[in-house]
Amino acid sequence: MQLERIEIVYEKYYLRVMKAAYGILHDYHLSQDICQEVFIQLVRVHDHIDEDMVGAWLMVNTRRKSIDMYRKVTPEQRNSSLENHIDIHDRENVEKKVEIKDFEERLFRRLEKHNPDWYTIVMRLVINNEKPEDVARDLGINLPYLRTKLHRARTWIRENFGEYYREL
């Protein structure tokens, strides 16, 4: 498998890997750690994996690493982990959170590739809640032009992600 394909594989299998890890660990943060470890390992050994078998390879390694992590975590840590994540009542809520996070990452990655200025504007205004006047001043543009760029970025997002966004 070529290194360029790893990003495509990541987008395709990320949610499955997270769900598999969470199914064993019942801890969102530990599941994220396992997911990172599995994909880092994939990057290291991608030359030795048949592209048709990458999904199976990811699931086997996710399961093994999750079981190893589960064995390392003491019962007290497991209980405190469940208490700390009391807002996560069931697997569907976690899956929805993972789906939303995955969607946000893909959206922002594509937005940054498409137009770095739009990415900066959306991140600063929408995500970081900065004042438009400060952002416009920092970017060396006037306020109406900043609003125009934000509108164009939002239009692009709706055109490219609108259907999936409505589903969430």
C-alpha cells in the first residue's frame, strides 16, 4: 500500500476502529489512544500489508491493543473512568460523538486544503469566537471583506458537506 493511500484508509476506517476500541474499553479517551496507536503502526508497516487486507489488519490490531489496554487498567481506574464519563450513557452517544468529531476533522482538513484563508477565518470567528474586528485587523482586510469571505466559506461548506451536516 502506498503512503498516499493512508489518508484515504484513515477516513474510511477511523470510525470503525474507534467503535471497536470503545466496545472493549468503554472509555472514549482510551479508545482515541488505541486508534492513534493502530494508525501509527499502520504508517510504519504499510509496505508489508496487502491493500485488500488493511481493514482486517486494522480490526485485529485494534482488538489486540484494546484487550491489552483493558488488562493494564485496574478495576478502580475502570470504575473512575465510567464515573468521569457519566454524560456518556450508552454506546450510541459515544458513536455519535465520534462521528461528529470525525466529521469536523474531515471538514476542517478539506477546508484548509481548499482555501487556507477561509480556514483561518472560520477557525478564529466560529470556533474560537474572536471578535471580527480583531481578525480583520490581523489579516489586513476590512470588516465587510472579512464577512464576505466568511459567507463564501460557509457556502462552500454547505455545498460540500451540507447533506452530511443535516444528518448530524
